[in-house]
Amino acid sequence: MILAYLVLAHLLGDFVFQPSKLVQWKMESKMGTLVHASIHLLVGFLILSPFIFKGYYSLILVLLFVNVIHFFIDEGKINYDLKHDEKVKPFLLDQLVHFVVILIGFLFVSDIRFILPNTFFHRLFTDIRMINFVSFVVFVTSVVEIYNFQIAREKNKKTKIVFKRKDMEKRAIIFTIIYFAFMLISIFAFGKGNF
């Protein structure tokens, strides 16, 4: 569950809370990259705050580790990006390296059993299906758009990022319908689940 939250925090920080002005600032200054990494740290802290406020302070160290490394990964990608025309493979490699670092950070706390009170909020908050659902909605909306943007940038350096809201909404709706259809099928077929 913590690993799923670390991945969700990354997806939100890299794709939802990174407007095109911040991307441009990162290309022009290390301060932009520092602000971006700080946003990642804040998003991760907010997402994991129910655990942190229950005394799982080791998660703060994991967040610091992941986000300090995030800064250096992004700086490396930016330096490469400014000197080369290839955009798609570096984008994919950048994301792969981020996920490896997240996995390494998770390994520091993987032996801890994270427990929250048995309230409705905490049960919903720790439901892996909900965490994965939110992550996949972010993925099918924002990440797909960024990937398409990187493909367009390889063809034309002057391509500006334009989020096609209708396409994003359509993918999110389709994913939501499919996700909940599978949840209902699993409930009826196997008698499991509390959705």
C-alpha cells in the first residue's frame, strides 16, 4: 500500500501538479527543478500524512530520499534534453529510473506493518483498489498526454504542450466504467469486495 501511495505521489507531482510554465522554468534554471522536487515532497507528505501523523516517521526519510534523488534525475534529463533531439526514449527512461528509486525508497520501510484506526475514512484511504484506481485515472489522462507530447516534440522542437481535455475526459470515463465493471464482476463471481 505504501508503495502504491509513493507511485501515486510521483504521478501527481510529475503530471498533474507540473504546469507547462514549471516545465519551462526547469529548462531555464535549477530553481525550477528544486521547486518541482519540493512539490513532489509536499504531495508525498500530504498523501502519506495519515501514516506520518500516526507515528510512522520513517516515511519522512523515504520521501526525502526519493525527492532529493528526483531532483538529480530531472536535472540529468533536462541536460540531455537540451542537447539532443530524441525525446520519447529519455522520457520513458526518466520515468523508469524514478520508479526504481521509489522502489528502493519503499524497501527501507517494507518490513513495517502500517496500521491505521478502523474508521470509514481510514478503511477507504487504505483500500488498495481505490489507490490503484486514482493512479490509473492519472495515468490514462495526464501521462498519456505527456507521452504524446514527447512524440510530437521529436518531430517538431517548437511543439507546445496542449492538454486535450476532451481526450483526457474520455479516457478517464472509459477507464472508470471498465474498472467498476470488473469490480462488480469480481464481487458477483467471487463474493469478495466491499465496493
